[in-house]
Amino acid sequence: MVVSERAKSFWNSAATMELPSLDQAERAGVLSRNALELTLADLLRSVRDPKRRECVLATAYLYHDHYDAAHDLVQDMTGPDGALIHAMIHRREPDFWNAK
């Protein structure tokens, strides 16, 4: 599988010591929203499509346990990318019934 430089940049910037769980368990190493936005600023500027940029940011928010911020970005999105992120948010809330 070929991984783009942009994807590598995202995961190098957003990585945490622990993987997220399928609930809202607290984890060490998550960044605050401000720190996360600063960390990803260059990457986000390189994403030309505004919807794609919102998906990248929502994914980072979710990965760093900022559920409300992630939800605010994707709740009204149409298309498969927004729907997938939205479902993952509800799966982790735990709001499993709403994830479908």
C-alpha cells in the first residue's frame, strides 16, 4: 500500500502514545484543541478542498478525544467521508445505536 506524504505528515503530527479505545476512556498524550490545530496548521493549509480539510481536522479532533469539536464539523456533511467520521464519533461516545 502506498501512503502519501500528506498522510504520513498527518499521522506523524497527530500520533499519541496510546490508541483511542471504543469508548471515552481518558488517555495520556492527547493534545488540546489549540495545540492540535497549531500542530496541523501547515498540513491543513496544504489541503485545498475545504470539505477535505474539515474531514482531516475532524479526524484529528476525534483521535485526540475532542468529540464535540469533531461532531460540529461533520454532523451536516454529506458524502461517505463525513458519514464515516460521524459514525466513529457516535461509536466512541458511546452512542452505538446512533453510529449506524
